[in-house]
Amino acid sequence: MADLQALIFDVDGTLADTERDGHRVAFNRAFAEAGLDWDWSVELYGHLLAVTGGKERIRFYLDKYNTGFQRPGDLDGFIADLHRSKTAHYMTLMEEGAIPLRPGVQRLLEQARSAGVPLAIATTTTPENVSALVASTLPSGALDWFTVIGAGDIVPAKKPAPDIYQWVLGEMDLDAKSVIAFEDSSHGVSSAVGAGIDKVVVTVNDYTREQDFSLATVVFDQLGEASMPAAVLDGTAVPPGGVVDLDYLRSLV
Ligand code: XBP
Ligand code: MG
């Protein structure tokens, strides 16, 4: 049995349910501030999540859902400005404590730290957003819990491309077969699997519940606490007591 050498976490939808009440709201505030009458409803945002990355998502919206918009000459610059404003709004939302961590996340992070199992992040979102979420939900200095944070434009191709997981594995000099990735979306699973990681634990949310997770190792509703056991939605390896802990994760590797 290989050793479990690291846990690599996605952020949006996995550490916290940030999409509907975080990113979506921040996008809408940036649009309003820029004098745009765009409004990304909860439902429309579900469609826009087909594309990862905020700048890429704005472009996808214009290409597919708002084709009549009179585009400025410098579309890249326009999108970059909008996205900068969106990031600022998102960070404000996090400072206000808008989004808690998902059940079991802090427990598992702390358990891994105590056991000396390295932690890392592989996300599509902007690095400042990761810092803001961690600062608002975990003890001071918790960003240092993560040996490596792979985020945003550090790689050119975002999930479902494998680049961000490959980058994290390379930075930590890890064998893909000795780590576990945590994801909430099929794009995230594809990215991890594409990087050679064959153990991917999924915790679904309202936006991703119906996606195809056939490449995942196991699919849960959440990571579970003793008082709130996780339900296995797909997979055969059931954690004792419904709590996804290190013993259970080691048994997967
Ligand atoms: C997360 C995303 C992100 C956020 C927005 O995907 O798609 O784009 O929605 O973040 P994943 P930015 O969880 O698969 O990494 O606006 O900072 O790009
Ligand atoms: Mg995600």
C-alpha cells in the first residue's frame, strides 16, 4: 500500500459553497458598479459554471448569453477591469464572513496537519480569493497550513485541463498515485484524473449534484462530522460513522 503523501483541495464548492452566494454576487456587484444591467441569476449562473475562471466565464456569457452586447474595442481589458472589480467585491464578502467552510473541512485539515500529511490547494480561482476565504474561516496563519497553493492564472489552461494539478504535483515533487484530490465538480475531477491522480473524493453541492462523476473514487454529500454523517452517493468504500478521516483516506490509496 502506497503512503498517503498529500491531500490536494479544490476551493470553490469544495472547501466552501462559494459560487452562488459568493462569486455570483460579486460578479453582479461588479456589473452594477460598471453601469451594466447584467444580472446573473442563480439559474443562469449554473449554466455559466460550464466554464471555469471568472474572466473566461464573462467571455462565455457574452459569446453565448448576451450576444447583443456592444463590445468595447479592448474586450480583454474590459473583462480584466470587470474581473478586478469582481475580485474586490468577493474579498469584501469574505471579510464580512459571508461563506462558512463546508462540514468536515476544518476537522480534516486539522487532522492532516496533526498527522504531518501535507496539504495543498489546486484551484481555478484568483489567489487573493483563496487568502480571503482562508482568513475568514480558519485560524490566523492558516494559509501556511498549505505547502503549495496553485491558483488562478498560474497555469494558462484552467480546469478541466490537468495543468493546475500537474503544477501542484511538480511543486511538491509528488507521485500522482500517492495523493488524494478533493473536488466538487466534474471539471475538477477531470483535471485531477488528467494529471494522473486516480483517487478523487467528491463532495457535491446544489450546482454539481447531477454531474457525471464516473471518474471519481467516491462521491459524498459532504465530508461528515460525528453529528452529521456523510452520505455516500456513489462508491463502495463507506467511512465508519460517516466521517471522512485520515484512516479512511489511507485505506483508499
Ligand atoms: C472555480 C471557478 C472560479 C470561480 C471564480 O472552479 O470556476 O472561476 O467561479 O473565480 P474550480 P475567479 O472550483 O473548479 O476551481 O473569478 O477568481 O476566476
Ligand atoms: Mg470547485
